[in-house]
Amino acid sequence: MNEQSNTQKRYNSRREFIKQATGALAGVSLTSVIAARGNVAEQNKIKVALVGCGGRGTGAAVNALSTKGPTQLVALADVFENRVRGSHKSLSGRFAKQVNVPQDRQFIGLDAYKKAIDAIAPGGVVLLATPPAFRPIHLEYAVAKGCHVFMEKSFAVDAPGIRRVLKAGKEAAKKNLKIAGGLMSRHYKPLEEAVHKLHEGAIGDIITCWAYREHGPVGFSPRRPGMNELAHQIQNYSNFTWLNGSFILDWLIHNLDVCCWCKDAWPVSAQGQGGRQVRTKPDQLFDHYAVEYSFADGTRLFAQGRHMGNCWGFFGDVIHGTKGSAVLGEGVPQPRIYKGHQQTPANVIWQFKGPRGSGYQVEHDLLFDAIRENKPYNEAERCAYAAMVGILGRMAAESGQTIKWEEAIASNVELAPGLDRYTMDSEAPVKPDAQGDYPVAKPGVTKVL
């Protein structure tokens, strides 16, 4: 595929976008919240709270405060004080008139989310951008308190968490609360148009979908002096399965979702493999995954995820149909549709023309517009199912078994039992052995159901 040689450039461009959107806080996790309940007049100010003040959360706050109509950030929450202070400084510098977060509304700790949500409830918007393990807990509380929600991906790390998200989404609908999810590719205009063309039959019936995320190693931060085991793992949430649900979930979710969007279906089963071949960092990460998903009509979705140095790289989706093919998805800013299956410039039959916009901004624009205009808006179910695709793939790869969707989503296996009751003094759900190594899944041995 000729276009795939530019993978690393596109990956770096995306990282640069987040860096610019969040100031000096790129790479950390942050959450921002904006809210208004029911029919809110344009002149009324929507209160926002951010839960999870790393780079992505701060970026979400930037988007929320950039929406049409008056908004005000009134509360910040994170388990790490430096992230709250850093996010506050960054956002205050950019939105001086819209940030009103005195020190007594800068909350620290695992229960900080409750205090931040209480500060805007009811009718406010909470931005949830903590590690994915906490998403179902925080979503439930926000809905119970009558708040609208923007929740960053991923949305849960196991099937019990997915069921909690689905239940909270239904409760939000009953209360006329709006929920948006951070699958921004769904709101990227070039991709929207490309998928529309596929649904119109531009490449015939879709036969196979390929989701890729292949790039260099995922980073790791050494434990800081005085930091306990739980804090260390939360600081490195991308490296621990109970916190981010694995590389194939939290890092491939966008392109898994785009493939299912193109196919207009969710898979019914998966089988696959993965392992830890070259990685030596003391964490739980598989450094490669290869999963084959099956749809009800017998067609396939293939997912490849790898984070190793000096290897072939590509970040995007390749779709094959009976009459042609397409290269698109997260990591492919200019999607293209081709006649046949050779993705060469001479075979291009469609590409987007016009302003591209930002999916990051559009997803917030749509949420706040729905709040102000009292329009139905609830992405909870679609987001939950997109996350379930990643969880299904992890279960298949880690166990070495074929796993059906219906049995996976019914599973009662929790990666961090009792997480609702954790404090920062709690023991972490996984611990290193005497050599400092953490438990890693073993295909053929690990039980996932």
C-alpha cells in the first residue's frame, strides 16, 4: 500500500495536534466538563467540570470552552495535584474570562470526581478523561446527579464495565441528559463523507476490513520517590490492563470502530493471538496483537496492533469491497476510495475536497448545541459497543480461544474488583513479583470467561 509509508508522519502529526491543543501538558490525562440541562437559552452560561486533568482531558476542556455560547469551567479533579495545577494554569492562560476555578474547587484524590460533579450538578457538563477503568463509575455518578457528559475513550475495560455504561446511557435518556463520546473520527467530515460513499456502494459489498496501529514502543515512567504502587500504576495507565484495557482496546479503538462503521455491524466472534516479544519494561503490555473478527454474514475484520521499534508502520484502516477499496480511518487525514484493490494515485475515484475541520472540536460543538437546543443526543450505546470490540479482541488473544460476542459481553470477570471503593492508599489489583515483573496473560493458559 503506497500510502502506508507515511504512517509515522501521521502519527507524529496527531501527537503534535494534541500537544498544541493542550499546551505543555501533552501525554498526561485530563478531563473538562461543560453542562446545561434541558432547554438553555443562548445567553445562559453552561458550567463545566473536568475530571482527569492530563493532556487529553485538558484538550477536551479547550474544545468545550471553544463551543458557541457562554461556558465556564468551575471545577477540576484528578488524583495528582500537579496535573490539576498544570491544567488550571494552561486553561487560565488561554481562557482567562471562562475559567473560574479557585483552589477550593481544585479537587485531588480518587473521590475528587464526586466533588467536581457536585459543583456543577444538576445541569452542568462533566468532561470525563481519567484512565478508562474509572469511566463507568464516573459516568454513573454524573448521570445520577443530573449532569450532561463528555466521556473520552475508552469507555470501560471489561464486560461488567460495559454493562454499567449501557445502563447509565439508558438512564441518561430517561432524564433527557446528553452524552457524547470521544470517538472523534465519527465527526471528522472527510471520514464521514468517505463512509457515506461506502454505504452508497462505491466499492460494492464490503468483504474485509483491516484495522492497523503499528508504531514505536509505548512509553513508561519510572516510579517517583514516595509514590506508592497504586499511584505508580495510575501514572502509567497505558501500561496496565486493569486501567486501560490493553493496547488493542485503548489504542486501536478508533480504527476498530471505523471498520465496524464502514461495515455497519458489530462482530459476532473473534479469535487471535498476541504476546510480549521484545518489550522489557516492567508492565503488563503485549507488544503485538493480531485478531480476526467475524461478522454475522461471514465476512471478516482483521486487527493488527504493534508497538515496536524499527518495524513497518501504519495507522489507519483498509477496506476491501467487491468493486474496489478504501484507505481511511484515524491516522489517515485524507481518506481515499479506489477502483480495484491497488491503492495507487491512478486508481483514486474519490477523495474529499473542502475544509476538513477538527473532529475533536465538532464532537463538543454537537454536544453543546444539543444541550442548548434540547435535542436528543446520546452516544453511550455506540461507544460501549466500540469498546466491547476491543475487549472481545483482547479476550480472544489473551486466551488463545475463539470468543463469541454474546458470551464476552455477558462475562462477569472484573479486572479490578471493588474499584468503586478504592482510595489512594488501597493496594493495586496487580503487583510485581520479587524480580519486579507484573503478571502477563498467557495464551492457552489465561482464563477470560
